[in-house]
Amino acid sequence: TSMNKALLVAYASALHAPSINRQRCALRASPREVVDAFTPPKGAAATAVFCPRDTWAEDVTLRSACGVCVNGADALTRVAENWSRAAADELPDFQAAASAAASVAAREVIVKYNASWTPPSAAWLLSVASAWPGVEAAPTPYADRYGQVSTFSWKGVVKLFQDAAATGRLRVPLALIEGRAILTFDDDGALTAVSDEIYFADLCRRGQLRNRRCAQDLRLFLEVCRRPPGRDAIDWADAVDDALPWRIIPGSAALDLDDNEDDIGPVLAFVGLAGLATVVLTAALLGGGC
């Protein structure tokens, strides 16, 4: 009868259901494969979003290097978008990208990322390079000097321009922040947690970050690219100031200056060179000549 046939069909479906589920599980991509196939967003969001939105659990959490906790998929989406907007507004040449991913457990993936930009104090060198015929800017990272106390050298400044004249490349400092995100997935492959760790922040806590310029880059990254939505910028800067032991870094106090390695002779020589360069570059920027 038709009823018996329906029962047989239902029984057969139930019998084969486990094998069908096993096939689906076998076809599902692993967390590492999901991360590897993902095209990250642009801007600072690339330091927080490492897999598609539809793979997130609705109660996913992100804990930032400053201790801020973001709860929920919608909140994480807003935070990432806000970070990208803030970086675009305050750090015009900001770039970020994921550099490597590794599986450390069946449901855990570690993604390394980096972010770079021209420090505001060095932006004038980009203008110099663009106004100097035959010379181009050469972004030069200095993050490897994190353990060296910052010093100032007039001889170094003079050599910077001498090398630019000789090679056609003006070295422009490039801030570089490196971090890693620990992604945790549940048994269904949904992202449940993101733990953000920043290399310089860890070094600062251990007293190993000694370079004032690297510390300034870390502080700026946290203030701009980790500020919670709706948080007042000044209030957040105060929170960042309290989050890490900045004062153990040599030269980090507001009125501190870098040590000067030189005597007064190169200073006077540079003043003359700088005066001439200012006249030439100002004329070039104004469209005039000498």
C-alpha cells in the first residue's frame, strides 16, 4: 500500500542519514582552510577580521591587547569598520595585512598580521622627496631597533640627505606594528573567540621595549586602531596610557628629548645645509626657481 511505501522510504532515509552527515562533515573546510581562503578587508579591519562573517558565532568575542572585550558578531563588525575609518582619517598611508596562519590545534588557528604607516613626525620627508627632482621616498622600517635606546644624531641627518643625493632614494621612517590573533572555533566550525596580541605590547610589559620611537608607534596604533566605538578620543588615550608601563621606556616622559650623540660642530654645519635646503625646497614647492 501507499502507507507501507512511505514507511519504507522514511526508514531508508533514517538508515542512511548518518552516512550523509559524515559526508557533509568530510566536505566541510577546516578552520585553517577557511582562514587561508579568506580575502581580508582593507585597512585596520585586516588586523581583527580573518574569516567570513557567516562563519562567526553570534556570541563571538574579541579581546584586544589593551584588555577591551568586544562581545557579539554585530559589535565586532562595527568595531572593525570603525578602526578602519579611524586609521584612514588619522594615518593616511596606513596599510595592514595578514602575513601567515598556522594551526596549533584542531579548533585553533594563529594568524600573524602587520600594520605600517609613515609616522606623523616623518611625513615632511615625503614632501621633500616629492619636491626633490630625481629623488624618491624609500620607506624604511626600524622596528628591529625596539631594544635600543633612541638617540639623535645630527651627523645621521646630514648623511640621510647626502645618501639621498647620491642614490636618488630618501629613506623615510616607516612605523611597523606586528601582532597575532588566536582564533578559536567550536566543533561546528564557527568562530567563537579572537584573542589579539601585539608584539611590542608584550615587550613593553616585560620591560624589553627600550626604543621611544617604537613605543610611540605602539601607542598611536592602540589609540587609533583599537579605540572602542563611541569612546572619546582623549578618554581612550588616557586608558591606553594606563594600560601599559610606558614610563619605564627611556625618553618616554612628555619633556624628554633623545640623547644627542654629536658635538656642536656638525650641528652648525647642518644648520647651514638645512637653511639652503629650505630655500631650495620652498622655491620648488611654490613653483619658483633659484
